[in-house]
Amino acid sequence: QQQVKQSPQSLIVQKGGIPIINCAYENTAFDYFPWYQQFPGKGPALLIAIRPDVSEKKEGRFTISFNKSAKQFSLHIMDSQPGDSATYFCAASIEGDKIIFGKGTRLHILP
Amino acid sequence: DAGVTQSPTHLIKTRGQHVTLRCSPISGHKSVSWYQQVLGQGPQFIFQYYEKEERGRGNFPDRFSARQFPNYSSELNVNALLLGDSALYLCASSARVPGELFFGEGSRLTVL
């Protein structure tokens, strides 16, 4: 119940394409859903986050779509660039504590 | 402003040894959390401290312990190291709980 399932494991997209990363959860007590971006040799950095009372949130080229009834959420990256190549983690927590991470998606944007 | 700093950045230990990892949070941040990231996996929560009190503990054995000092820096200690403890240990700080986590670059531990 504490898991966050993330797919795909890896993704290759042409520059300008829209990579989509999907996540699912079981615990309905989760109330905070962040996405983190991690470059090699660095720690994860918060990219964007959403709460379950909102169905969509956009920040720049990054959009989270949230489906509370299906217990699923996804990250879309518009106009993807080679600099977006990184590992992306979805996560969930209760009140921001003890964040549970998915296993990650390695994204590669082809130039 | 300095971000979260961790030391050492890399270390190699042998099975059965003990290790201490250190973390300095962002100035003004009172909460520190520790995560373990095994290669190819997402970070796993180990501990959270706020105002020097343990606020949460993940599913890790008692060989793992931590503490937070009056200046809000923190140490993670792991006793009786096992090969499976080889991982990147990440420290994150936040100004409040709950609050946005800011991660350091981690301490890469290799157990031989």
C-alpha cells in the first residue's frame, strides 16, 4: 500500500517530442505528489508537485495530470530538449513527510 | 547560498565495519531527512529529524541510527556493514515540516 509504481523504466524521445511518465498508487491517504529530476552525480531536485484536489498543474514546460479516482498521475514534458535528459522520479507522501519514491524513469532526449 | 552539504562524498568500507556520514542543512532549515538510493532505484526513506527530535523512521534495521545536533547538522551511523548497504546516501533539508525537500549530492558508500 505504501508503494508508488512508475513506468516506463526508460524512455527515448526525439527533441521536441512529449515524453509521458506514468505513476500509480494505492494509499488514499497520500496527499502530496511531487516529481523529482536527478542528473548523474547529483541529488534529486524538486521539479513540480500537485495535491489531489487539483487535476492538472503546469510549470513552464512541465505538466502534471492527476486522476484521483484512478489513483494515477503522470508527468508530461512539452517541447523536450536534450538538457531534459535525466532520471525522473514520481513520489507520494502524507503531509510532505516520509516521501515514497517510484523506481524512476531514465529519459533520453535525442538531439 | 550554500546548499545541503554532505561528507564524505565517497568512501569504501569492508563488511562488519562502521560508518558515519555527515550532513549540513541549508542555513535556516531545521529538518533533516536521510534516504538510501541503491543503484537503479528510487531513494528510500531512512530517518527524519526536526528540531533535534526523531520524527520518522523508515523500514531499516537497528544497525542504522542518526541524530541531529543543536546547529541542525546531522549524522547517519551504520554499524556492522553488509554488502547490501552499498548505496548513495542522500541527505535532504527543509525549512519546516511538511516542506519542500532540498537534497545534497550524497555520500557514495561501497562495502567490500
